[in-house]
Amino acid sequence: MLIYNADSGIINALMHAVHKQVSPETYPCSLCAITYGAVSMHGEWRRFLDDLPMEVVIHHKDDFEAAYPGHSIPLPAIVLADRAGNLREVVPAAQLDATADTLELMSRVETNLAAENSQQAVHRTDAIMGA
């Protein structure tokens, strides 16, 4: 799940597009700054998301907070949600803020998802072995 630190809606999208262009150093959503140009998602990022072996859900701050009230995840973030609605950060805000471009973000997502999958496999093995 991608969670942008920006509210949804066309007016907000236009305001964010202008903010990114006029004052990028104060723009509050590094995920948007990395994955979007002036008005549309970078093609390489779109292809990357389409190729992931899981459903990708995109949220903006307002609709994410409505869907997951009381969350404590700093935004923006890339998270996994299990069937019970528990959230685990894959790429937290601090990592997004330190990411320079789309290629670096794709590498970070792949690395962090692989680590997450390894950790989940260990937990499943522990449960099977009775640890």
C-alpha cells in the first residue's frame, strides 16, 4: 500500500503540483516527489507497481486516515496490510525522505520486500516447529 502525505482530490492535486514545482524543498510528500512528475506518475514506477506480485493500493492521507483511524505511521510510507488490517512498514517515511529517485526507490522496495518475506518465512517455520 502506497500512502501519500497529501490529501486526495483534483484541487489538492493541482496545489501539490504547483508546490512541487515552486518550492520542492518544502514539499511534504517525498513519495509523490519521487514517483510523480508535474501531473502524472512516472512510467517506470507504474510498470514496477504493475509487476509486483501483490495488489497495490494507493491511498492519500485523508482516505488512509479514514480507512485506518488511529494509525501511528508517519507519512508518506509504503506498507503491507494483512487480512486483519495490521500494518507493517516496508519503506518508512525516513527512508522515503532519503531516497533520491524512482530507480533507488524501486531497489529499496525490492530489498525491503525480500527482507519482509524472509522474516515472515522464519515466523511461519517457527510456528510449524512449535518454537
